[in-house]
Amino acid sequence: MNLTEIRVRALQAPRDNLRAFVTLTLDGTFVVRDVRIIEGPQGLFVAMPSRRATGRCAACAGHNHLRARYCNDCGARLPSTPMEEAEGVSPEARLHTDIVHPISREGREQLEAAVLAAYAAELDGGAESERRSPRCDGANPGRGASAEG
Ligand SMILES: [Zn+2]
């Protein structure tokens, strides 16, 4: 995997544990957006783009967020999902599914090291990055960082 470009947009006023949004270019041909740098209990880590996992309503087959108690479509009461009790995985993590992600430990470590290095470089050039870029292609306000639950 050849990361040809890593664009980091550090948040000026970090919310919660979110520190930065990252856009990756692979082999100069494939772009992955909405990668996030999160500050966790063990330090910084890289979160891949994810979507909320959904479950199907038994009554109408409508898709619902796993935490939903009632179906959004038909109002039927939904059972608590066994996924939430999966062993060794926090309920919070189980509620999201990565859309794009490395499939090997080596791939993950390589990607994480490269992204965190780019983030550190971005912080070093702090004065530079505080100027707002006139381009708006990286900004996506209102999505991605919304509070969950
Ligand atoms: Zn339903």
C-alpha cells in the first residue's frame, strides 16, 4: 500500500476526543476521506471511516439504528440486539462498522504510523495551518462529528 498523500485537517477547537480529519490518497488513484484521529485512553489512534450499524425490524424489515427501541418505519417494539452483548467488544464499538479498513496488522500499523506522523507535522507547522484554507473541498460541516446517541 502506497500512501501518496495524507491531508490532515486538525481541529482548532477539538470536540470530545476528536483531534483531526484526514484524507488519504492511495497509489495516486484512490481517495479515502473521513478518516479521523482520536485521542483515546491509550493515546492517539486512527479511526477509519465508518457508518452506524443497523438492524432490521422483524415486522417491516425497515433498517434501524441498533440502539433504537422502536422501529422508525412501523413503530414496532424492537428486541435488544445480541450484537450489543458481543464478548470482548465494547457496545460503542459494535454500533459502528468500518467502511474502509486495512485487513492486516502490518497494514494498520503502517497506515497509523504514517497518519500520526502527518498529524504531528501539521501541529508543528501550527501557525501555518491556522490560516483557513480558501478551498472548501476538505470541509464537510455537519457530518461525521455529530454526537452519537
Ligand atoms: Zn418496522
